Amino acid sequence: PRYRETIARKIADVQRVGRGGALEKVEDTAKDVIAQLERADPPGTRPIPVVLSAPNRLWQIPRIIEPVGSAVFVLVLLTFMLVQQRELRARVVRLFGPERLAETTRAFDDAGARISRYLVAYSGLNAGFGLTIALGLFFLGMPFALVWGFFATMLRFIPYAGAWTAALIPIATSLAVFDGWMKPLLIGGLFAVSEALVVFVLEPLFFARSAGVSSIALLIAAAFWTWLWGWIGLALAIPLTVCLVVFSRAIEGLEFIEILVSNDPGLAPHVIYYQRVLAADEHDAASLVREAARSGSSEAAYDAILVPALARARHDREVGQLTPAEYAYVIAVTREVLDRDPRAVASSALRPVVVVGCPLQDEADRLVLEMLGRLLEPSGRTVQTGPAGVPVAQTLAMQPQLICLSSMEGGGRVQDLVKRLRDACPDIPILVGCWGLRSPAGLRAELALAGADDLVTSLAEARAAALRLTTTSARRDLQPAAR
């Protein structure tokens, strides 16, 4: 009886809002407008009223049986697949071919591991969702809070629709249990906030790692499998999509499915940076470098993004894919991105050591030397860089303790410059940086014969080698003074 009185009061509240309020005024205005239109254009003949009668309920049986039949068919199919899993596995292995047995086995293991991780993550998220709902309903004074939390956990295994289905019964029950509208609204807000937190924060974080499928692909897959098999397809959408992604790797010609669906974009960070620069999106390019430096270090960001991007731009310029203006724009944007990176403070107690940088060809080589200078500043090394093609005499006039050559290539030009520098200054260490060189073993031997002290292919190696060579050079300078 108490719940009946509460429901009656809420119905009266709704009716009271409709009488004499804004809704009634809108309704009266609409009736007046319709009456004026009818008076302005009176109908010539009175239309014959058509009465639509509801069809017999027996005609609705096929509409009810169709989704139920689809669900039963899918469940029976899954049951037979689980019972005959050995035969199905053997048929799939035969389909791929016995000569690809190892690759097929890895695909099976990968699919099983991904689905297992997904189910564990999904179960954990649903359990956390149900626990949150149960605790929230308990503190709001809702009867049977633990039961509603359990139903929320179970129903949320139906993607996208289960949580809202689980919210209907507690909200409807709260309308009968509580006086006023505050508690039902709070219960609806509890479900909405909890579901939004799980869907927009936790699921993208955990599902991308566990299932290996992007969030957009999961949404599209859910729509497709729901259209194909109904709510059973919605429940099986993610496992089926994971299997499709895994086997698209093993089947030649289906690699595009993995590219479109996988959570890995498939592009290296320096390629993404280079593409954003070409698209004139300087802000996005700078954000990419800033995030890489924040997650690792400036040295790692330079080696992973900026230097490979400059090398790729040089290659595209040489093969004619970039115009001179576009190549200059890439270098200018990269210089701006480098200037935004805060410099490390050098210690004033350290004696400055002069390192002369010699770019071999153009501004790209010089820009890499500026990055090296930023990395050496905290240790008291100062990199003085001139324009490309600086004469040997001008280089020696700077009185360096180390000469560093910068080149995006490795060839005869580097060896010739090393020979000329070694003939002019036999006591100064020479460090050669061929950035991004993949197989430096042969070139290292040739440069050693030409007189180079070391060959590096990254800024991390260049920084370590510069510290070592300048320390050795300083010790050699101190020995004659001590004598």
C-alpha cells in the first residue's frame, strides 16, 4: 500500500505539471493555430474517416520468433563448434596448408591469448561496474542493492545496451519506493556516470591492449554483427573481430584488415611527424615530439623522430618527391620544434670545451649538430657550428678540442673531408656522425683508415663518444703542461 500511494502521488505530480503549466499553454497554442488554418481554408468535402484496427496478435508471432530463432541458431552453432573444436582446428590447419603449420599454430595461440585477455579485462570492468552500482544504491537507501549490482554485472556483458537495460528496473523501482524525484534522478545519474567512466576511460585503456583492436573498429564490428545475428552477435562481436584480425595476418591479401582494425597505427613516430609537417600541422607535430620527450627524454625524441624525419626529407628531396621549398619548410618547422624544447642548464663550474661541428651538405646536417649541442651543454661542451662546406682553415681557427662531422649519408665525400682534416690537425679527435646508417661496419673501417676516431649513427652514441673523446683530448693537453 505504501508503494501504491507513492506511485499515485508521482502520477498526480505529472498530471499537475501538464495542467496550467507550460505544456498546457503549448497545447492550447497549437490548437488555436490549427483552428485558424481550418477557418482560413475550409475543406470542400469532408474526408471519410479511416479507422485502423490493430492486427491480430497471431500475425506478430513471426516477428517475435525471428530474433529468438537467430539467437537459438547461433547458440547451437557455438555449442557444436566447442564440441568439435579438434575437427575444426584440423580443418583450419589443412586450409592454410601443412607447410604453414608453425604460422597457423602461432595464429591460434595469438587469437586465444587475445580473447582470454579481453574476457579477463571485460569481466573485471563489469565486476567493478556492478560493485560501484551496488555501493551507490546501498548508500542511497535502495532495497536489494546487492541484487541490482549483480544484475548490472551480468547484463553489462551485452555490449553498449546491457548497462542501460540494467538501469531500468532500479530506476522504476525507486519511483515506487522513494517520495519525491531526487532519489530516482540520483540513481539514473549513478548509472550514467559509471557507464560513461567505463566506456570512455577504462574500456579504451584496457581493451586496446587486451584485444589489440581499435575502439572505432570495435564499434563498427558491434554494429555489423548485431545487424547479422541480433543481440547474440552483439555479445560475440569482439571475439569474432579479434579472430578476424589475427587470421588476416596469416592470409595473404587480407593484410588490409589488420591495418584498418588493429589498435597499432602501423606508422613509426617519425613518419607521423613528417606527414604532419607536410600537412602544415605544426601544432600536432610539436605535440608528438613533446609527448615523446616527456615519456622518455629529449635525446630519445631527437633520435626517434626528428633525425629520421630529416633523413627521410633528404631522401625525398633527392628522388624528386619534395620541391626545394617544401624541403626548406620541413627544416624550418623542425628548427621551430627544436627551439620550443627547453634547454638544459649548463653548470658554470665546468670549463667550456669547444666542439666544432661541420655539416657536410646542407641545413639538415647542421640542424642535427644543433641537437647534439643541446645534449652536450649540461656537461660543459659547446658546439660551434658553421654553414655547410666550411673550409678546413676556418674550422681550425676555432681551436676545437673535437671536430664532429654531420652527414645524412655515408660515402666518399665524408672520407675525403676526414682525410683533409686529419692532415691539417693530426692531434684533434675527429668524430663522424652518419645519422641513420643501417650497416656502419664497412664504413667504420674505411673512416678509421682515413683518420676518424669514431663513427656514430645516433645522437645518443654521438653524445657518449663526444664526452669520451673530449676527456681523452683534455688529458693529452694536460700531459705536456705537467712536464
